[in-house]
Amino acid sequence: MMKSQYNIEADEYLHIFFEEDRYLEERAQFHDSMEFIFMTSGKAIAHIEDKCEEIVPGDIFFVDSYSTHFYEMIGQISAIVLVLSREHTERFRQLYSDYTLSPFLKNKEKNVAIIDFVKKWMEKENRTTLYNRGCTDILFSLLIEAYPLIKKQDFKGDTVLKDLLMFIHLHYQESITLNSIAHDLGYTIEYCSRVLKKATGGNFRTYLNTLRLKKAQELEADNPQGLTQSEILYKCGFSSPATYFRAKKTLLNGKK
């Protein structure tokens, strides 16, 4: 497996990439978002961690969070590419936290209805966030009906960056520091700091607060429990409203 890079753009808040494309990413990369390839014509070789298989029309290729992946195209191809950030896939993650889909879903008979659904979803104009989330749930439901889930396995080629990002995304609600994460993962704080800054362009506190702010925005937009703003902030890892507004101000000033 070649050296991989973290694709931070794929993990933007409410990110969705949904297009029929003639090119697949040839750089080895990983991201928190989940990725699907629905092959419609041509052939490609899909690589994921230490596995690779040829994918052809009618095949579905699934990339779970933080799995290093890339593609080799064999001549001209066409595929529907769907990349969904955590906000869209949260329900599946919560219901099946210890399980996932196999990356190579190659029963073409079963895939007909799934790909047909995806095409209709893609052709829908003015897709709202709620619509995309609903369609994501239906997509996972169709896939689970067609294929058995498998037990999640630890990555054989875990990098320090993967370990860091996975830990942050799982524990952002807690009172975590880079020092405590480095200690838990068995790395030095200096090394963790360099790795994170190289991948994200910022320091640990900036990345953590950005993630917490995104989660707070999501809860404010979809708040069925009627939580107060203070309750939302505490739920997203901020110790007080003051720390929330300070983090928001700092991040906004940094973008100017």
C-alpha cells in the first residue's frame, strides 16, 4: 500500500459529493466520510487497505471511515461516486457501531435495485439535507437487506494520523487534550502535533474546536429534544458558553 493522505475536504460539515464521473481518485487517501462507487461502465481496480479487486459494471465498492483507498482505471470508465460526511451516515454508525459492510459488493442481481435507487436520488433536483439523510438511510437499508454485515477489524496499516483523527472524532465531547491523547495512544505529544498540523493545516485545539462547532451547528439545526443553546454547547464538548464564543470568534478571525 502506497503512502496515503488525509482528505480533509471530504470531512467538511454536511459534505456530500454525488456525481457520475469518468475518473476515480488515483491518490491513496482516507477520510472520516464514507464513500461508495457504483460502476456503470468500464473496469477499474479498487484498492482498500491491503486488498484489491477488479470492479466492473453492476458492482458496488464501499469505503468505510479511515480506510486507505485508491483506484486504477482500466481504459475509460463511468461510475457514480457518492461521498457522505458523518452527519449523513450517523444513524447507520450508531445502530451498527461494531459492524460494517464488505468493501466489494458484487452480486449484480441484487445491485440492480440499489443502483436504480441511487440514480433516482442523484437525479433529484434541489436535494435538501433532510432528503439526503433519508435517502442515505434507505441506501443502507437496501444494502443490509442484500448483504450481511461483517465485524469491524482494526486496520493492519494504521498510521498515527488515523489513530489521532479517529480518537478525536470519538471523544470530542469529552475533556481531551493532545497530551492525554498522545499518552493513551502511546505517541509523543510533539510527534502528534507535527502529524496533525501537516494534515489539517492547524493545531490540535483548532481542529477540535472546529469539529465541536460543526456538531453544535448540526444540533441547533436539528434539535428534536428541544435542547437549550447551553445544553447543546455542553453536549458538544464546550465547558461553558464563554469557551464556545471564544472558539467561534477565534476561528472566524482565522478565516479572514
